[in-house]
Amino acid sequence: MPKVLDGAAIAAGIKQEVAEDVRALAARGIIPGLAAVLVGHVPASEIYVRSKVQACADLGLASDLITPPDSVTTEEMLSLIARLNARDDVDGILIQLPLPAQVDAKTLLDAVDPSKDVDGFHPVNAGRLLAGRPALVPCTPAGVIEILKRSDIPISGRHAVVVGRSDIVGKPVALLLLHQNATVTICHSKTRDLPAITRQADILVAAIGRPGFVTPDMVSAGATLVDVGINRITAREEFDRFFKGNARREAAFEKRGSVVVGDIDPRAFEISGAYTPVPGGVGLLTIAMLMSNTVRAAKMRRGL
Ligand code: GUN
């Protein structure tokens, strides 16, 4: 039977450690603070940001939710970011993506003070990560490493195959695995004979954004599967392809008209050695790592 890598339990452990850190800082009069910027009304973003603000409250961090309208301009956002960079009570700045088309997202992310860049999206932090220097590391990739380490999955010397090359997940997770001494292959849409490469993986990380993209024939028996995807499916045929005969999922689909599936076909989990479920896997680590990064930023900014 494959081992299920339980994101909820691991996230709870990390949050407990962060809460202890926060209490120690509070004893010295320091309350780490997160500024979360949520532009407009993207339903998924509203849910994510609400969870991030709630996590701050749960762990004893301060938070400030700022909600510019959908019509905000790049200039207005730049002046907001300049104010947040200057505020001493703000240790972390999070600009929830996606942003409306009229704002230049790259210009904004480049304007965040790298020492407050708790998403790890600033080129200075990306460069520090590449060079193996202390950096604020993107939350989801950092969560992948925490899951592997805290589940005692060996990384050193293993072949890690990352499918997907985004700036937010694929590239940073590949670098983090490399820093843990894995042999790393990054695959993408132009990769030839993808299944031949993914079958070589001891650790397979899927971060593509396509439901069930990694099928059982692409996985070797016993591999560790890390599924970063969160895709909502509503079509009956698609549901049946992944979950036919699964009574629990069937009930959820009937009730809500949709279910969430990762980038790995759930039937591939059955032949794995260990896997992160969707939901309940990597996704839960993202917020825990954001809290951890915010406390880290608060300490680093004070030279602690
Ligand atoms: N949108 C989707 N994921 C993320 C994330 O990790 N950080 C931010 N800021 N926006 C996102």
C-alpha cells in the first residue's frame, strides 16, 4: 500500500512551530505583520487571502488586508507598495495573483522590498535561491520540500523529475531539490518522450495545471508522487475517467457538481510508494510556509 503524505498533519506541525516562534518574539515586543493585497473580486483569490489572514490570527501574527478596486492602476499600486515597504509594522507583503490585465504584475512584484517579499517572487530572492544564499523562498515549493523531509523521503542522490517550469513552482522546486542533492530533470511542453523521463523518477513533482495529466503509464512502481495541481472538474466524463467506482468522490460530485483533482491521475497513486493527495496534500503547506516566511522576514529585518 502506498504511504499517504498527509498535508494537514505536516502543515499543523509547521504552524505549531511558527506559533512558538511568534510567542518568543512577542516576549521581546515584536509582532510579525503581514500586509495582504487583494485586488478586485476574483472568487478563488478571495478564498485564499481570507485563509491567509485567518492563519495570521490563529498563529498570533498581525495582518492588514488591503483591497484596491478592480480598476486600480499600476501607478496606484506602486504607491501602495512604496507605503507598505516603508511601514515598520509590515514584515511581509503579499500581492495576491492574478492581477487585472491593466496592471503590470512584473513591475509591481519588482517594487516589493526583497526583505518583505514573503512570496519569494522578487528577482533578488530568485537569484539568491539560484546561488544557494539565504532567501525568502516561494511558499509552495518550500512546502514540497517540507513534506518530503518530514515524511523521511530520501532526496539526496535520487532522481527528481519536475514536470512544469513556472517561475512560481517548477523552477524554484527544481532548485530546492538540487540543493538537497537530488539529480533533477525539468520537463515541459516541448519535452520529447515525456513518459520515458517521468518513468525514471524516484520523486515526481507535477506542477502543470492540467487535471490528471500524469497517467499511470508515466510512473514507475514505488515512486514518490508530489502533486501540486488543484483543478476543479465538472464534466461527468472527466469525473468518470478519474473516479469511477469511488463512492466517496461520487457522493461529493453528486452534491456539489464538481470535485478537485490534481495534475496526477489518481489511479497512478495506487502504484506509487508514497503520494500527496489532492485535496489534502501540498496545497495545505502553502499557507503554513507563508506564515513561516513572514516570521523569518520579521527576524531577518531585525538582524535576529
Ligand atoms: N496566486 C496563486 N498562488 C499564489 C501564491 O502563492 N501567492 C500569491 N501572491 N498569489 C497566488
